[in-house]
Amino acid sequence: MVLLFFACIPAALAQETFEVSGTIINEQNEPMIGVYVLEKGTSNGTTSNIDGKYTLKVSENATLVFSYIGYIVQERLATASVINVTLREDAQALDEVVVIGYGVQKKSDLTGAISQVKSDDLQNRSITTVEDGLMGKTAGVQIVTTSGAPGAQSSVRIRGYSSNSDSTPLYIVDGLRTSNIAYLDPADIESIEILKDAASAAIYGAQAGNGVILISTKKAAEGVTRINYDMQYSIQQVTRIPEVLNAKEFIQYAVTEGGLISQSRLDQYYDGTTDTDWANVAFENGAMQRHNLNFQGANKSGSIFASLSYLNNDGPIIGKQDVHDRITGTVNADYNIKPWLKFSTNNNFAKFETTRVREGGMYSMLGSVMQMDPLTPVIYSKDNVPAHIQALIDMGHAFLTDENGDYYSMSPFQETNNVNPYIMRDGYQQQSEGFNLRGASSIDITPWKTITFTSRLGYDFTSYTSYNLQWPHTVNTDTNYDYVTIEARNNDNKYWQWENFVNYNETFREKHNVSAMVGTSFSSRTTFGVTGSVSGSSASNIGISKLDRNYAYFANATGTATKQVSGGEKINYADLAYFGRVGYNYDNKYFIQASFRADAADLSILPFQKRWGYFPSASAGWTISRENFFKNMNVNWISHLKIRGSWGQNGSISGLGNYMYASTITTDVMYPFSESGYQVGSRPSSTGNYNLQWETSEQLDFGLDLRMFKDRLAFSVDWYKKETKDLIMTSVVSSAVVGNTISPLNAGNVLNQGFEFDLSWKDKIGDFAYALSGNFSTLKNEVTYIYPTLSRVAGNSGGSGVTCFFESGYPIWYMRGYEYLGVDPSDGSPIFNDTNDDGVINDADKTMLGSAIPDVTYGFTINLSYKGFDLVVFANGTYGNDICYAVPRSTRIQANTLKYFYDRRWTTPGQNAEYIASSLPDYANYVQSSALVFDGSYFKIKQIQLGYTVPKKLLDKTRIFNRARVYVSLDDFFVFTEYPGFDPEVSMSGNGLGLDYGQYPTTRRATFGINLSF
Amino acid sequence: MKIKHISMILVAGVLAFVSCENMLDIPQHSVSPIDTYYQIDSEAEEGVVACYAALRTLHTGFGGLQDLGNLLSDDVWTGGGNHFDGVYYRLNDYIFDAAYGSINNLYKNLYTLVYRSNVVIENVTGESAVMKRAVAEAKVFRAYAYFYLTTLWGTPPLVDHTLEENEYMQPNSNTADLWAFIEQDLTEAINSGALTEKASKSEKTYRVTKQYAQALLGKAYLFQKKYSEAATMLDNVIKSNLYGLHTDLSGIGTPLASMTEESLFEVNCLNDRSQSGTNNNFKWTFMGLRGEKYSYTDASPFASSTFGFVNPTKDLYDDFVSVEGVDGYRLKNTIVTREQMINQYGTTNIMEITDNEGYWNFKYRILKSHWAGYFYANNTRIMKFNEVLLLAAEAHLQNGNAGKATEYINQIRTRAKAPAVIGTVTMDQIKTESRLELCFEGQRFENLVRWGDAANVLADQGQRNPALQTDGSVKWTSYNDPSDCGFKAGKHELLPFPDTEMTVNPNMVQNPGW
């Protein structure tokens, strides 16, 4: 605003002036807001208002230039005092500009597979992270959610799973390379570009093997000065609570039929009336509120965008034990200091605080909800403590109580591993806090029109602290903690990067378009962390001086407490790269592009000899619709048709680090050369592998883009084949002749291949506008090679059940166990497939039970608007993936079970039941069988939002608001799945892919929101 | 316009400047890299200490090198709680296969010793006395490892340096090359002048000595039937006059008589429970009497919670008797009979004991006085002077010098208080003498194979096994199908290469018959 003001002054004072005004409309006769009107050759300009009107004082004989992104620029002589203009869309480009690495490109010029997600797709959704915003919005991108807890992050998988290690893509936020985008508020995002094919990503070389996600935060649009305020309030609850047995059913199951709990024990401990619904005990309605306030202003010389966001997310677990609180701020600005010099800066700070409960694993609070029996009351009155608790209290064990001093219950029916959710909640306190300051500033120097030199400095400072407290408590008869354990951690991360690159773009003879880019990058990261812990050992040595939460800090550690400290060591990382790209197109018809990047890693990642990785790529495209023969074919309902292909190599370092290739000296042996005393010996810790190198992905992509019916229909399809080689394999068994433990080897290959389809349609019938868009992707994932001695690498097994494996010929981390054939009708015992027909069921019979990788993922969005009303419906789903209900354990037979199993159990001889008898015969094998593996396909309606925008006429009267919209929304509300557990969307990732081991489910949210513009 | 061109040049300079590759050279904390290690005396010494530790591993736990040699011989029955206690009966019965764990471990541990020796030989390049000694000792260790790899497996891969990743799948070597390599290593070590030598018979040394290297080289020659070279080399040891026979046999295999003048090389263990991993060797616990099968009085010298493996055969006992009679001094200090157990050593009751004919190992008895709850520090004897004399006698006899051979055998007979050989010694007498002197030391199997006697002597292994009854009688049981067990000529002369090895290394060819 201020900038604009000053910019106008010189022109206004200089010459004789007169006032020109008018209205700017588009081809649909709609007024256009924000069109920039400039007196040619000066910096005198203005923008159109919400009614498309503008007024500008210009000098005599001036020429007015009207410009707007995506529209053809018009120039008009200022010959009259009223000049009305109709701007036409630039058909040449739905020519949106797409951010590519170290540059931008017109969308129609792309030769690679780049998907774009725009702010519209993220706006007003009750999502808290950018990752969640990507789910279902574009083909080829999968989101893996391991927890729905407030503050938890999902991981993104682009075109499958490329590594046995981490497959997280590279994030570049406004040019800053980062591994974590939790600090971004989705409301601050302008666009997200996903570089899916290797040629597009190859410019990021060694780190692009898992794809690249380029995020641009918002900038003020030229000519716009505005204040926006968005508010959102959501009530949330667990989306699906699996039904477990009530008291009557549980007695029937565990006592009467199963004999898992004896009648006498029931008689002794059951009061006959208790029927606890533990889900009801554990969950309540949570609330989430978000506020985003931003200011933006821009003119020809510069722009500024500043925003402040606040998020408070109190999850559905009862009380304030699962809360995520985040404040983020963004300041983006740029200014044309000289016609040839531009300065830009993007800065973001974030502060977050998270409190969470334990999830996943044996002591998952969520697992407890499903396993605790309904016969046990929630609390025992302090005046009437049952014998089994009193006995433990008498032994000096600690029990947690509620505010009245009543004891949280402990089941007398289950021997181990049952945990009252309240004990889970109050026995542990897990808090973390962090602060980030990140950004990038750059100067662009344009000495000649065709050349731009950019020097960009990025920085990222992160501070993270955590405090975990385990308070004395008794979990069950064999697990008790009579003492305090405190663990606290502090970690600082400093990162900076400096990138310099030159872009060259020139057109010769109107048809030969040449572009080139060359640059360097250097980055450095330093981390420093200290972790400490204090722990007691018994009820008499609790570890701290006073059993009071106010004393639960290191300062109050007793002399006899166990104290540990680690870290305190500065760790450095650095990398260096050279890169370049050349492109040529003839008449926007034939496109070729090639890029190359050389990356060097520091010694902690790779040995000196293998430090450099070289990543080439090439791509080509052909816009058939621009050919004369095509134009002659009279198929003018096709407005754009293009085919393209690309090939490239990318690297990945996800499995590398910590000098894992190095052979170092270890002194773990000794020998006595006398009758007393020893001499220490030393030996190489491992063989060393100085040939260790980057994991390399090689990808081939073919695509077709089609737009029809005056661009109302847009369709694109891609086929890709991505082979990742040289995965880092550890624990390799070698020939004995090697004589030492083998260092990690490059010894695994993974293949991902699939099709991706995107289809959209938009049209307007009178006041009714509608848009439909959908995407659909297929994925085939297979491990094609691992080191011969490692025939099968075991991953996570959840508890003792179905285990994930990495094995050649199978999808990555597939589920393996016994194939469950059903129930023996005679006795209700399970029948497993004796795959080798040797008459015994043992390890050799285990086989593939499923894979968590979906064959198909899809999503679609419907946007409808009529006058002031708008409706968005967005849904997504997966097909062909499996999920394992990994909660039951063979050692926990007295645990509650799902109603799903109960209703389908075997009860009488001769019955053809789906699941085994209540006595849980052969249960140890059963929990390792496909009986617990389910089709994880789901369909989720993620958003139904109805909004109303207050008519302009009404707003104009207020003279304050430019725009006002209110909306209500149901988010993640409806789920369709056959999975009987909590949430088919949530399971373990990494080497436990698809195991649901008591993970925190996602929530559904009813949301109310307001969008205001001033 | 000028400014922007200047700035352009400036930034071009900057672009070129960002080639700070040395900033990537971030050293690892808290470690020493191998390529700069072993350059000073203390580090060179550390390297060779690791070889000694690897040698110890070869003899640690039941199923090590010597146990294997014992179980594969006609000197012992497997023993234990019953015939099928553990998997050791498979060796004694000759029904083991390429998956047999102890054989796999032994193979792996021998190559670990080769590797650690290679590390020293490759990295210790200095000329100091300590460094030269380290290299010389490492060569002896490497030769030691290859001696067993060659004699037990025939054609194992010859690994003479630490392997790079692309060399992990080594093919079989051939026996002649292996022997040449062993000879070369030992010759170089002996000629280096860097190996330790004792000053006198009474001096103790805990290191590899020049004389041990010579003895091992002599043994290697003898195994190749290079009798003349063997005789010369072994005579070097004898003539050094630094070693002799220990006259008192009463504690010969126990901690009471370790590091005597007879010892050329022992794996040293200290009676220090605080370093149990270094000093304890579980194999002794296996070889002691099976406690629950006996009732003792305080007069018993035996530790009572041991496991009862490796029981002497009557066949061995009878060989003793044939040489020195039932009351032989050496016999009494090697094998104890049922009568002696009851009358002499405070045993009041002996229950039924499988794999036992009424004879127990006295040479390696577990001394109650030194045994403390599964901790027992007793040195493993790698080479003793009596073996040197036996090897030398054989070499001389085969080389046509029967007189010298007889002289050496009679030195042993004298120490054993057994009748001297009358006239000149025969090969059969040397074989028997060797069996008696070296029994339970794991030598018998390899000797039988090299003499060509194995197929004959070991053919019936596993056919039937004894069980000592409470009344002292012996009951025989056949545990195996007769056609499946026993030594098979053309097969059992060599052990199988471990099956894991065959899986991970496609370049390996399995030994015949396996």
C-alpha cells in the first residue's frame, strides 16, 4: 500500500495529467478484479477493484497497458476519459507457470510429469499439515498415515516405495531444502509442485530418488492490497470405534465358551453389573481451532505478504493429554531495486508444542481400549479396594488415582498387558516443543533480458526439546514402575545453503526457443543435542527427592538415582552440487530438454572415493495440436494434445549416514601375556565398504496431455517404470572367508511401475458453475533383487504376529505368516495351509499374506457454485491393499476381542464358521495368520463443505469487507471399509508397513469457518 | 549498465568459488580409522593381541577345534546326559552333515583368525622390533589357521589379504598351494628373527615362539610326507634345548601343570572370574563328570556340576594297557576306571551312564579346587614337546633313521615310566605312542586320516554305543541305521564345507561325498 503510494507520486507531479477510468471485464462479461493498469514507460499504475473499475491519472498521449495473469496483455492509447476493456484469456497457455527446480516453466512446455496442487485445494480444509492436503488430490502421490494424533505427521510416497529405508521425498520450500514441512500452515501455501518423473526431479540429483515436492508459499498478487482473516473451529471425534464385546458377550466368550477366564475367578471378582465401555472412557469430543490472518500488497516494484497462523488441536482422548499447539508466521517480500536487480525474501517461523499419549505397541492406549475387559470398572473407590489391588499396594507398589483419590482399576481377569486407559494416560507424560526459523533470500540480477543470475541463501534453524515423564504406577500384576523416570532432550539444528545459478532464455527467429541453466549449490548442517535421564529403581529409591510432579526434574534427582547422559557432540553434514539444464523447443511444437547434476556428499554419508554421484536426464515432447496437419483435420474440439517422454536417474541417501561404510578400530578383545594383567587388542569393527554409493533410481515416463471442448475437459495420463538400484542392505551374511562383519552393501533393487490418470471438467451454466476432477493411479511394487545371502529380511512384526519381510519377488515389506484356511468344523480350531505338505505347520509353511501397498489409489473433487453458495465434495480411496489387525497377542488370551470376530466365531461342532472357537485353539499360530489380515481398501469422504459468500452489494455497504464467506464442513466423516479395526488409513510405516498395532486413528471433524477479506 | 556488468562478473566469480569440496571432509568422532592405525608399536601389538584372542575363540566352548578332533576319533564316546544330549553324537557316530553347527563355527573362526592376521600383516609396516614381531606372529597364526583349514577341508579358499567387496566369493584353492603358503608364512616368520625365544627351559613365555613356529612347520612337512625337511625342522626345536618333558604327569592336563618346560604354546587363561569372557572356557565344563550321575564323598577331587562329555573308550584303555600294563603311571594319570573311582576318588554310587564303558577322563579332570560355578581357567595346550618328539620320531623313521626315532620314543616312554622300546621302533609303535600321549587333545582324527588308517579304525563309529550299568556291566545299544553311520572312505577324510558357505558363495565346490 505504502509502496504503491510512493510509486505513484513522481508521475503525478511531473506532467499535465488527466484522469482515465473504465471497467475491465472478461469474455464472460464478468468484472475482473486486480487487473493491473499501467501507463506505459512509467511506474504509474493502478489495479481494478472488485467491480472491475479503475481510475488513473495519466499524462497526455499516454498508452495504457492492461495485464492480468493468464490473459493476453492489451495496450490502449489514452484518447478518452473512459476506456472499457475486455481481456481475453491467453489460449496459448492455460499458461500457468509451473515451478521447476531452479526456474519456472510454462505448463504447456512441460516434458516431464509434474503435478500441481493449488491453494484452492488446501483452502478451508480442516487439515493441519501440508502432507494431509496432498492426499487424494493428485495421481501418483500416496500419503501414509502412521498416527492421527494431534501434531503427528504423515509421510508422502511419490510413485511407490523406492527404498528399504526411508522413501520420503525431498521438500523444497521457496528454494529451501528441508526434510520436514510440519512448520507450514496449509493456508500459507500458494502451490505445490510434485516432480514425479526422474527428468523433472533430476535437477535435484542425489536426493531426488523419492521424488521432489516444491512448495511455494503465498505472495501478494500484483496490484492487490488486502487483509484476509480465516477462522475455523472444529469438533472432532474418533472416526470409527471398533465394536468390542460388552460384559454379557465377554462372559459368554471368555468364561462360558472359551474358558479363558475361570468361572471361579469371575465369581470372585465380578460385581455382576459393571459393563465398561472403554472407548467411551478413553475418548471425548476434541476441539480444534485455527486462525489465519494475512496482509498482502504488491505493485510493479515489489510485494509483501505477511501472515500469522494459530492452530490449537485437542485430540479426542479424554483430557488435555493429546494437544498440538502451533503458531506460524510468514513474511514474503520482494522488491525491484533496479530494473536489473530484484531482491526476494521468504521467511517463516513456527513454534509448536505437543503433548501426546503412548500409541502403537504393547502399551498403546488405543490398544488398551480394544483389549481391556468390560467387567472391570473404571475406578475402585479408595474405601473399597479389591483384594488383588490391595495385595499389590501392600507390597509397596504405586497406583495412580483420580482427583478424588480413587484408584484407577486394574483388571483381575487378565494376567498381563491389560492397561486401564487412564493409567496409560496418566502414567506417562510426553511433551515436546520446538521452534523453527527458516527461509531463503535471493537476489536476481538481469544484466540482459535473456539472462538472470540468482544467488540464494537459505537458512533453517530448529530447536527441539522434549520432556518425558514416567510416573510411578502399576500396570498389571507383573508390570509395575514404583519409581520415576525422567528423560529430557534438547536438540539444535543449524542449516544453511547457498545456491547460485544462471538462467538463460532466448527466442531466435520467433520459433527457436532456447533455454539453459547452470548453477552450484552448497549446504551445511550442524546438529548438537544432549539427552539425559534420571531414573529410580524401586519404591524406596524413586529417583527424585519428593514424589510430587512439581519435583519431577533433573535438579531433584537423588544421589542413588540412575543418571545417564548422551550426546553433547557437534555433528556436521555438508553437500555440494553442480547442475545444469538445457532446453530447446521449436515453435512450441517440439520440445527437448536435458539436465545433469553432480552431487558430492560429506564423509559421514559416503566414502571419499564414491563421494560424487552423477545424475543425468533427458525428456522430449510433441504438441501435436499445433501441427498444421492437425489443424487441417478439423478436430477443433481438441484444443491441446501433447505427448511426452522422459528418462532420468536420481539418487537417494535415505539409507546412508553415520559413516556406515567405514571400517574403524574397535578394542573389544584382550589377552593375558603373564600370570596377571591383560593387554588390550584391537581389530577392525567391520570389513568397511569403500565402494558404498548412492541408491539410484532410474525412471522412464511416457505421458499424454489432452484438453478438449474449449479447455473444459482436461485429461492426462502417465505411465512410469521406476527401478531403484543399490539399496543399502545391512546385516548381510557373507562367506566366512571374509573373516569379519560385513559393512552395509548396495545390494537390493526395487521396481515401481504404474499408470496415473487425471481428468477434470469444468463448466458454467448461467449462474451455476461446476467443476469435477478426479485422479486414479495404479502401482505395482516389487523387490527385484537382494543380496543372495539375505534371502529374506525380517522387518517389524507388531507383537509376535504377522511379520513384514523384504524379499525378492514380493512387494516391499509384504506381510508374511500362515495362510488361514478357515475353521475346522469339528472342533473350532484353525486350519492353516500346509504349503509344503509335510504334515506339520511350521515356519516353512509361512507365505505371503498381503501387502499394504494399494494397487489403486484414487480421489475426486466436486466443486459446485450457484450465486453465493458453493459446495465442495472431496473423497478418496484405495483398493487392493491389506491391513493387519496386529493388536491381539497369543500371550493375552484374556483380552477383549472385536465383536466382528465374536459374531463370526465357531460355537458348535459341524458349524462352518469364519473364525475360531472362543477357547482360542492354536492361538500362537493364529495370530501369525491371515485370519488377522484384512482387505484394507477404503473409501473416505474427506470433505463436504457448504459455503455462502455474502453478496457484494451487501458488503459494499459495510465499506470494510471485500469478501465474506461462511462455511460448514464435515471432514473425514464417512468411511467405507471392510476393516474391523479403528482406521484403515492408519498403520505402521517403514518395515512394518500395514500393521495396525494400536495406532492412533484419524478423527472426523465437524467444522465451521469464516473467510473475510478487507 | 556498468554496475550490472561488474556485478555479473562478481557473481560469476562467486559461482566458481562455491567449489569448496574440502568442506565435505568431515572426520568421524571417537574412532580411529584403520588406514592410519597400526603405525606405532602399541597399536601393532593391539592387532596381534586380537589374533591371540581369535586363537582362543577356536578353543572356546564345546565343539571347538580339539573337541571336534576328539569326537571324530575312536578315543572317546560322546557322553553327556544321554546319547542324544546336544548334537555332538552326530560327530562321534559320523552322521553329521554340512549344516552341522560346530563345523560351521570352526570354519568361520579359522577365517576370522586369518583375517586378523591379514590385518596385521597388511597394516603393520614399521621396522621396530615390536612391529616385526607382530607381523611374524601374525604369519604364524595365519599358518596355524591354514594348517587346520587344509587338513580338515582340503581345498578351502586361500585368502592372503583382507578382501574387498568384489572378492567376497572366493573359489576353492588347491591343497598344494595351501601347503606352500603355510610353509612360506612359517619360514618367513622363523627367518625374521623377530619371534620370541626363551632363554632357558625354566623360563615361561606366553607368546608365539620361534620354536613353536618351527614345530608347526615340521608338523606341516610331516603331514605332506616331506620327512627329511620335517626331521630337520623338528630337530631344530629339540636341539634348542629350551624344552623338555615334564616328569610329573599327575596334573598334566590341569591348571596345576600349565606353562611347564614341556609347553611350546598355550592359550593362556588367568584364574580371574572378573574377566570371565577372556579366561573361562566352557569346554572344560563339558568334559567333566556328569554330576547328577554320581554320589561323592569329600575325598573326590572332581568338580560335580559338569556335563560328562568325552568318555574314554575301552579301546584306548586297552592300548595303554598293552604298552604299560594296568598299573601304568601314565595310564593312571590319563584314564580312571570304575574301580578307581570307587576305591580311590570317593565315589559312592554310580548310576547308569550312557556312552560310557567304565572309564573316565583323568587327564583333563575338572579340579574341584579350581572350579567355581562354571568358571574354570585352564590353558588349552596348542603344542607340547612330547608331540614334537613324536612327530620327529615319525619323520626320522620314515626318513630311514630308525635309531633317532627310537631314541625320541624312549624319551617319552621313560617319562611315562613305561618299558622302553626294545630294538628299533616301528611305525605302529609310534602310532600307538602318539595315541596315548596325545589322547583327548584332538589330534587322533587327523593322524588317522593322514596315516590312512581312518577308514579301517573308524568304520564302526556309531554302530553301537555302550551304557555303563549300575553294577559295572556295559549294555550296548544301536542308535543308528548301520548303513548310515561310521567313517566312509572317500568322504570323511575331509569335512564338508558349511552349507551356508555353499549358499552364499556360488564359486565354492563341495568336498567329495558331501
